Amino acid sequence: MPSNPHLRTIAVIPARGGSKGIPRKNVLPLCGKPLIGWTLDAARQAISTQRVFVSTDDAEIAAVARQFAAEVIPRPAALSGDTASSESALLHALEYLQQQEQYVPDLLVFLQCTSPLMLPEDIDGTAQALLAEEADTALTVAPFHYFLWQPDETGNAVGINHDKRTRPRRQDRAPQYRETGAVYVMRTSGFQQYRHRFFGKTVMHVVPEARAFEIDEPSDWLVAESFLQERGPQKADALPEKISAVVFDFDGVFTDNRVLVAQDGTESVACNRSDGLALAQLRKTGLPLLVLSTEANPVVETRCRKLGLECLHNAADKRAMLEAWLAARGIPWQETVYVGNDVNDLSCMRAVGCAVAVHDAYPEAKGAARILLEADGGHGAVREIANLILKRREKSNHA
């Protein structure tokens, strides 16, 4: 992250409504989340960025951006056609902020929503590379070990990055890198002067090949889905390094969202008995655990008492109630994990350091989540996240 805490850094994601290769791709669901949502989550969770903007000409993209707690810059039609460059959208975004707010950032982070595999550390690493090496521009790259060819004017194949008469081993060749297209960082003043993403001294931040993937064609969608699904076992790594509190919604998280009504009108819910053991293990760590529910039914309090969990129910304003609970304990938002499933969880999910959604959560909750669980609410979701947190804490203790 930037070493200067006073450095103003913003992320801008250009996202046009028109897309010929994959129509409406920016808002199409990829593993339960709109494509642009993956980039927005990475940008929002990056330490180096204070504000995240989406530059768009499209009302639906703008609505999705706001769902992911991003600010929207309306892009003029003249800058939204197929021939419009990304640089033109970025320059317009800077002009817009200067005119509307007299706001000029020091660093501009340009992100592409066609790179759903990027992580927050890719953004932070690129910004840090620029600052550490006192560069003007920086970009993410991935190691490249292949031989490139092209035909000459006679049709003869010639080597581009090698002499075809020699075939050195990969470890004997000078390292080469390919541009991932995911993250670019620029000093704002230089970018406005040169009007191009590369100027002055340019440095690279190397990311693993597994995260250097762009979606351009329909077949790329299936590949990206496969990569994202393979990340499942590493979900624990997506949790904050320091976790100081875990907060759960009740209905749809501890339960399957159904209500059983008896003949006399009393209501009951079905919970998963297996959640209790995992929660007991989590309690032994001393980690503060809270159930925060809008439900007024006393069944919530009864179940929490059985599990030994602190409970705040009948919460009309969940975010305000959570803010007061955290403040009373001196717990920062960024060190808080929140597990939800519905739209009334969004204000909390967008504020905490790590939002988690159960597998059958509403689309809006999935969109706000950094981690999407494999289990449905009431069917082991609480146990799954508890085990992930225990695994994360164990890894941190052995680091």
C-alpha cells in the first residue's frame, strides 16, 4: 500500500453498456456475482484506494456499481462507443471530479472489469511498486515462458522473442512478462499531461499466472468460472489477517429461512445441530461473536442462549446497532466478519472488512460478499464459516 498516508488514491473502472463479444457481459452473473462485481470487491477491499468509481453510460451498470458501494461517474455518449479509448474515460473521470468536487487524486488506479481473478493485493502491490521505485506508471504482469513466432514477408516463420536456431531451457532464458490487462497505476499529473497510461518510468508488479486472465470471448467465461470455483478451498485466505469479531444474521443463516407454524399460531424454525460444535470451538478462541437479527420472534434469543452467543434482535437499523456494538468494544469495521443472506444485511456487509454470504443468499447479498459459502443457510453454513475462521487463525498463528 502507499507509504504516504496522505496520498489520495482512487480506482476508476470504465464499463460501457455495449459489448459485442459477450452482450451485457459486465452485469452477467459469474459464479453468483455480476462480472463487474469481482473487480469492485477487489477495489473496495484494497488498502491503497480511498474511493472507487465506475465510469459508465449504462443505467444497469450504474445500479450494480452502487450495490457494491462504488461511486458512479456518468460517461458521455461520445466517449462510450466502440472506438473510445479507456484513457478518454479516465481523463473524463478526472475532469468530472475536479469540476464537481474540486477533487484531484495523487494516484489513479485503472482497473478492468474483464479481469475477475484479480485480488486486492494485486492492486496494492502495483501501487506499492510505483511508490517504492519512484516510478510514474505501473502495471500488473505475469511470467511468460513461451516462444513467439510470426511470418515474414515471404511467409517464412521467424522467432520474435528468440532465435529459432537455439532452444534454451526456460530456466536459462532471461525472464519475460506479459501484461495482464487488470491493474494500471499512474501519477495523475503525468497522466493528464501525456494522456496515456504509460509515461515516464514504468515498473511491473508480478502476479501469478492463475490470476492473469481476461474475459473477452464466450469460451473465456467457462474458464473464469473454473478458476473461481477452484479457489473454493482457499476461501480462508480471503478472510482478514486479523479478525476481531464475527457477526451473524439469524434467519437464512442459522435457519433455512422457513417458519413452521403450529395450529395454535406459535412459530418455530429449523436449525442445524452441527453448527453448535464449530461455534463452541470458535468461542474457545475468545473471539467476540454476535447474532444480529431484525426478527422479533423470541426463538432467536432462545437459540442464541442455547449456543452461548450474544444476541441483538428486533434490530430496525442493523448497521447503526452494529456500529454501536463495535464501538463499545473498540473493534474496527475492517477486522469484522459479517455473515448474511438478505438485502437487510447489505448495509453491514458493505461496511465490514469481510462480508460472507451463504450459498442460497439473495443475489444482492451475494454481490456484496467477498466469500460465498458452499453450504445453504440452515444446512451447515455457520459451521463452514466457523471452520474457515479457525483455519485462518491457525495459519496466522503459525506464520
